[in-house]
Amino acid sequence: MKRQISLTITAIMLFLASTVLGAQDKCKENCQNGGWKERVKIEKIAFLTDAVGLTSAEAEKFWPIYNKCEEEKRHAFKEGMAIYRQLQEAIESNKSDKEIASLLDKYLKSQEAGIEIDRKYIAEYRKVLSGEKVAKLFLGEESFRRHQFSKLKKKD
């Protein structure tokens, strides 16, 4: 009887372990293949479409412009993060003040690049959206960012 209970418990444990390992593999696969990124992108499209109040005609013209802007921002962000790491390494390895100041200037310029991209695309957005809807876009992006942070906080 004890042996039967022991075998049953062992079988249940093996089943649970295999289920957990399978779920972890699936999560790794989805995360590596960008599954979560795609999900967030879809959520953002829905959120911003609603926040801005895009009509289907506006959306058709707006989203290609927005996607191009986002790509430029992503590129600028990656460059900024590379400079950030260089600045961090320079400080950790006790580089000269001159080298650190130079990297700091580069870092600040990289931060300004994101703002310049926004300025550039506001003109493009205004060709297809009213000024009010362009403003709603920027407010909507901030609301979406806060919404995502709130979701992360709830998971912790």
C-alpha cells in the first residue's frame, strides 16, 4: 500500500515537473521569437487608435508614418544605450575627466535625438491628423507607457 502511494506521488511529481519544464520551454521560445513584443505592439495599436480617435481613413495614412517614426526612435535609443554603456565603463575604469565629459556630451545628444525625431514627425502627423489628434497621440503614448508599467507592477 505504501509503495502504491509512493509510486502515485512520484508519477504526479514527474507529470507536474514535465508540465512546468514544457511551459518554460514554450515561454523561452515565445520570448526569443518576439511573441511578447508582438503582443505589446498590438495592444499599443489598439490603445492609440482609441486614444487618438482615428478613423479608418486616418489610420490608413497614419500608421505607416508612425511605424517609420518608431523605427527611427528605436535606432536612436539603441545608439543612446551604447553610449550609456561606454560612459558607464569610462567611469568604472577611471578614465580622464575629458573622456568622460566627451561621452556625456554624446549621451546628451543621443537623448536630444529622440526629441528631434518627434519634432520631425509632428509635421508629418499634421498632414493626416488634426492638431488635437496629434496632441492626443503624445498623451496616449504616455498613458500607454504608464499602463504597461502598471501591469508590470501588478505582476510583481
